[in-house]
Amino acid sequence: MHVALETRTPIVPVAVIGPEEEAPLLANPRWLARLVGTPTAPLTPTLVLPLPVKYHIYFGAPLRLGGAAVPELVAHNVQRVRTALQDLINRSLSTRRHVFW
């Protein structure tokens, strides 16, 4: 957010619908991540072969931000981006017919 405000770069919300169904997460044990030396160790029922899902990518309208990167403005704009992303995800999910097509 600081970079976007200082450079007056618009933020484009992007929702990718589908990957969450490709490999549903059963667990992500921290002990296993520490054991294998990775940040995460996701356990899914599709460890070898992912489910055949379609990805749908939706782009929202660019959010033009401006002003000094003071904490209040940063927090306000972060909330603005989160709201735009959540709205885009909700609209995208409501138009999806099925997980696999």
C-alpha cells in the first residue's frame, strides 16, 4: 500500500476462482513443516493427482489511490482493497455454475 500511494500506482483487484477446489486442504501441520524445513506442509486428498477443476480469473476496476502514506490513509485504503476483492470474489462465485465446469 505504501508503494502504491507513493507512486500513485492503481491497484487492480484480481479474483482467481477454482484453485481452492483443485486440492482441498485437510490439514497443514506445523510440526511436519518444521520437519521437512518448509513454510507449509499442506495435506490434501489429491497429493499426486489434482481434481479436474476450471480456473476462472476475474479482474476488477483499477483502484486509484493517492495521498501521503500516513497510517490512517494506509489502513483506509487497505480496507478499500479488501472490500473490492471480497466483492469481486462474491460476484464471481455467484456466477459459477459448478466446480468442475
